[in-house]
Amino acid sequence: QHRNHSEPVFLQAVQEVLETLSPVIEEHPEIEEQNLLERLCEPERQIIFRVPWRDDKGNIQVNRGFRTQFNSVLGPYKGGLRFHPTVNMGVIKFLAFEQIFKNSLTGLNIGGGKGGADFDPKGKSDEEVMRFCQAFMNELFRHVSYKRDVPAGDIGVGAREIGYLFGQYKKLTNSFELGVITGKGASWGGSLGRTEATGYGTVYFAEEMMKVKSDSLQGKTCVISGSGNVALYALQKLQELGANVVACSDSSGVIYDPKGLDFDALRMIKEVERERIGKYTDVHGSATFRPDAKVWDIECDAAFPCATQNELDAGDARKLVKNGCRLVCEGANMPCTPEAIEIFRGSEVNFAPGKAANAGGVAVSGLEMQQNAGLEHWSFEQVDKELHKIMRGIHESCLRYAEQYHRRGDYVSGANIGGFLRVAEAMICQGLI
Ligand code: NDP
């Protein structure tokens, strides 16, 4: 703890995992003998770098770039890049730590990493975003490759940014190395279905949770926070499965329509026009925009936090429980505070942590790497089918590990234990490195 006192979100993520591992530690003395927990909590490598770039007015701007290469016992480091003004070393470290377990749960051979910069893409021109991405890659290219570290997107990094990042990597290395980054455009080496993967995967996970309760998402009233990549495609899949999504948000506020939201209109506003969510009410007069509100105030059967860390606190959790919400499935990384999770676990709410429920994105990134390595291009249906299978597998693993270690039905314990055991075994096999 003394080493990381200035990184509260990292400590939060570590504490949440370690708290659930006690039954495993009791049964496996080699974990303590090998000092595995301390080794696991220390990143293999962290890189901090200067990113100088020129804005449209000709001024030179400086941002800070990060890459945490946390654990590579299962494969090359893998995890997204986040461009957001709140990014700092602690945020990247917490995300990379979570990524180790998530990647392990997918069953694929990928290690854990994460990166980003405190750059704010909001309000920047396309040219400025391009120049920033190029400047960022001017340093990052030394540390990544298809067999070393494979970045992808996250908050503020979508298909546009991945394109610029890949273009600069290609220029600097004079090589067309498709497998160095995932989330590429489908016409130049990307996988169909990657854009949809995290949102769809979260909903596939929720569908499995409902099945366990002999229920389904059909006819359920749902709320989603955020309106970015994860939120949008969670909304689309929920509607396909017959749910009614009545609210979503961005950092400016919430839109609410009891009749249900229009996916195409939202996608146009957020993905194409890159506008604020309030614009939705221009298209749909029946919807209301509530500035600075939270979607958790709205009555629902199921809630999907898909924006950012610690966006749902104890007060929000109490409101959701009181209003009859019965399922909370995390599409974002660590969106619920520890106090909120405690409230859910002590209530009727069926709660799934992000590291299991949002693993669909990295899983399809893994499939993208597989297609790149085999010079293949799978159909959307094939990728989606594989994603569905992986999410069912992760759901099943969570329940199995929870059961085996006396935490029946507890997805938090199941996900942490399942993710941990695979990494721990590999760390022991690979020796003291
Ligand atoms: P996007 O940038 O596409 O969307 C983020 C959304 O969350 C936007 O609506 C944004 O609103 C909102 N948001 C972000 N930060 C804040 C904040 N501080 N306060 C309020 N709202 C905020 O990101 P993604 O959809 O890709 O990522 C969302 C979450 O899902 C993150 O936690 C990410 O780590 C996680 N995740 C993403 C994966 C992926 O494949 N993309 C994979 C697994 C997890 P605004 O536009 O106003 O900022």
C-alpha cells in the first residue's frame, strides 16, 4: 500500500480482487510461499512519456502519455488506450490490473496492459486529433508489437484514432504489421463485430444471468449510463432482445424517453456528428434532457453502467434497489464504488463485475489478432457467434469458481478467482521473473 498511496483507484481495484481471494489462498499454500500476490500487484514495466504536438493555431501543446505493461505470463500485453483529461498513472494502472484478470477469463493467450494520455479529444479538430495520435505513437512504437504489446481503443479512442495510430506505426517501422493494434477498420485488417463486441458481450452476459433466474431480458425496462462505444451497442442488443431502454447519458446529462430510445438517431449524434446528447431531443420531441442528472434516478428492472469508473455510488445503489432494479451488469471498468457493490450484494440485485461482463471487447480483439495471424477475415456472424460462446463460457466459469470456493452465485468472487488462478499457475510455471 505504501508504494501506491497516491493511486486511490489502483488501490481500490487491488483491494477488490484480494478481498475475494482468501478461500483460494487457504487451499493453495504455494501462493504465499511464492509471494504471488505482491508480485502480481507490481507491474512488469511502466512507461511515461512526453507528447508534444501542434494545435490548429500553431501553438505547441504538451500532454503526458502512459503505458503500463502489467503482466505477460499468458501472452503479449493487451489492453486499450484511453484519451481523457482525467488520465494519470493511477488510472492506467488500475485499468491494466483489471485487464490481467479479464484477459485471463477469456481463455485466450493475452496478458494485461493499458495506456493512454491526459489529452482531451473533445472540441479538437480532426487534424488536431491526427497530429496528437502521431505524436503519441512517436514514442509508443518502441514499446509495442504483435508479439510484445497490442493496444486497442478505450474512452476517447475509437476507429478514427486507431487508424491514425496504426498509420504512424507503419510509417515509423516501415512495416505493415496488422497484429500490432486492434480495433482497425474492417477494410484494412480489422475484425467485423469489434465495434459492437463490448456492448453486445455485456448484454450476452446479462442474458445468461437472467436465465439462471429462469427469466429473460424480454420486456425489461433498462437504463444505461454513457452513450459511447460500449453504451450504444449494449442499447442495440438489449432492444434486439426485446428490452425497453428508456435512458442513457453523457457527461452533460441524461436523456429519457419512456417509450424507448432510438438507436439509429443516437448513433448518428454520438458516432457520426460527435455531438452532445441533448441534441437527441431535437430529433425526438417525446424525449426529455436532464442536465447533470444520473440515469440511476430512473425506475428500471436492469441497469448497465457503461461510462466510467466510480460513476455509481452508494446513494445511487440504494435508489436502484428501492426502485425495484434486479440486475446490474457493468459494461464499464469499475463503474460501481465498493460501497455500491456491497449494497447490491446484500440485496436482491444480481450483480456482475466489468472484468467478466465487459470482456467481450478484448475477446474479439483476440479474434482480430487471430484473423491477422492467419490472414483470414471472418464474417460478422462468425465473430458474433464466437463472442456469444466466449461470454457464455465466462459466465459459466464465474459461477463454477464461485461454487468451488464456497461463494455460490457470487459473480465478483467467481470472476476474480477464475481470472487469478490461470495467471497464478502460469506465474509459478514460468519461475521468478
Ligand atoms: P467512449 O469514449 O466511447 O464513451 C464513453 C462514454 O462515457 C461517453 O458517453 C462519455 O461522455 C461518458 N464518460 C466518460 N467519462 C465520463 C465522466 N468522467 N463522467 C461522465 N461521463 C463520462 O468509451 P467506451 O464506451 O469505449 O468506454 C466506456 C467504458 O467501458 C470505460 O470504462 C472503458 O474502460 C470500458 N470498456 C471499453 C471497452 C471497449 O471496447 N471500448 C472494453 C471494455 C471496457 P462524454 O462524451 O460526455 O465524455
